[in-house]
Amino acid sequence: MERYTLNQTPVRTARNFGINNIDLELDIPKVKEFDNAMIMSYEMDKIVVDNIGMEVKQSSRIGLELNTNYTLNITVPKEIELTKPVIINFDFDDDNSILIDNIKIIMEKDSKAEFILRYTGENEERYFHYLKQETFAKDNSNLKVIIANMISKQSDSFIAIENNIENNAKVDYILAETSGKTKISNYYAKMIGDFSENNLKTIYLGTDKDVIDINYNIEVYGKSSKCDIEVQGAIGGKSHKNFKGTIDFKQGCEKSKGIENENCMILSDEAKSKSLPMLLCKEENVEGEHGVSSGKIDESKLFYIMTKGISYEDSKKLIVKANFNKIIKEIDDEDLENKIVEQIEKGIF
């Protein structure tokens, strides 16, 4: 076991808050081959796929540096519009228990596409996953990326996302973290283009002694740009969650707007939630909003649902799923949507 200091905030706060970074003891396994990956698309002939097999050093804003065992570069050419999502499946099992993947998506000018990254593991082995996903969204491109972490309950998951967004480009992300013992995520976007847009929506679920550390940072450089961070979560057992969200308005980004909001439902007396929303600003003519809320489920809502003949436990599940549902409904894959809902139902108690 080795101790790591990870996921540091872009701006330091008082040390006694205990949220600037996270210290973890990790037993990082030796990298071996992962050959249980599959790319599916009805329009494969429209994109350029380069699957690089060699090991390269992977580092990210999380703070881990490890050798990759799966590297994939995908380019959507200029003026190409995909009508169906590109789905990339990674299935963990006894022979494929370690995945350190680097996935780069390049959206050329005036292109449009959607990608779904699914990570699953059916048994209860402790898997190790470390994803770095980079996006380059060029002028007038439109991209949607869905990342679903559904590996086993005992697993360690690290997800680092980095975006570069140019003029009038739109990038949407949905991140579903419904499984794993350790869930560390880092999202960084550099909105360099005027009239650019970046939306990030996340759901997370913590049970038992899960550790969840979320660190999001959007830097806005372009004029008249928009960004939105929406996070919905629920934690129970003795799980511990940190949320750190930063929208950074840089000089010159006049008339830009940014909103961030996190809501955490606490399902047990021993679960712990910390949140640090930040707005940084070097430009006067901008609009920024942030808010966080955490607490137990409203007892009056529970009572009302129970008057309909629904049990206490099922009433809790209904409320949690209702909060998550507005994000889940934006997933353009019915099978994936159902699997996420199933994991939520299993994980609440």
C-alpha cells in the first residue's frame, strides 16, 4: 500500500476544512493486458479510429501517473454528423481486472456526434480503473459524452476528463457514478472560444464505506459563453463525499454566464458530505450562480408517499430516483438507462 495525495483544488482553502485534496492509501496493481473492449457504431465508416496498443505514461489532474493498457483516438471529420451514438463497452472480469485507458475525441469543425462509454463488471472482484478522456471541440462542433461507471462494488475508479472548446462549440457531459468503493473524478474544461457552451451533469451514489471525491473546474475565456454544472447525489452507510466545483471567469470573457449546483441526499446518520462551490472572476460583465444543499430526505414527503401504501424503504428509493431521473432521462440508451436505475435501487440500502 502507498499513500497518495490526489485531486487538489485549483484554489486552496483553509486546511481545517479538509477538502483541498484527498489522501488515499492505494494498492495499485501491475498493469496487464485488457482485451475486453468493443466499439459499436452504425456509422463507423464516417469516423477515424486509431487504436494504439503501446503503453504510454498517463497523468492527469487527479495526480496519478501510470502506464496505459488501452489507448484510443477517435476523430469526427469536418462537417460529419452522426445520427446514432458511438458506444464503447469495457467489460471487467477475472482476466480483465485492470484498465488504464486514454480516450481522445477530436471534433473537427462543424461536426456532431455522441459517445457512450460503459464500464461494467458483473462479479464482486475488486477491479482497478483509471480513465483519462480528452476532447478537442473545434469551431461549431457539437459533442455529447456519457460515461457510466458500473464496475463492481469493491472497485477503485478514477475518471479524469479534459476539454478544449473553441468558437461556438457545444460540449455536453453526463457522468453516472453508481458503483465502486473509491470514486475519484476530475473534470477540467477550457472554454477558449466565443459563444461556446459546456454542460456537465453528474449523478453519484455512495454506500457502505465508499469514498467519493469530485473536483470540477471550468475556465471561461471566450465572450458570451455559457457553462452549467448540475450534480445530484445520495450517500448512505458510512460513506464520505467531497464536492469541489469551480467556475473561473477569465479576463475577456464578457457577457458569459455560469451556473453550478449540487444536491446531496444523506440516507444515514454516519454518512458525511462536504461541499466547496467557488466562483472566481477577473471580468466585470459576467453572471455567475452557485448553490449546494445537503440533508436528509424530507419526512413530510416520505409520509405522503407512504400514505399511498408504499413502504418506508421503497418511498426513499422513489425520492432518490426522482432526483436522479431528470439527468438519467437524458441518456440516449434505454438499456444503459435501465442498468443505472437498477444499480441505484440495489445501492440505496
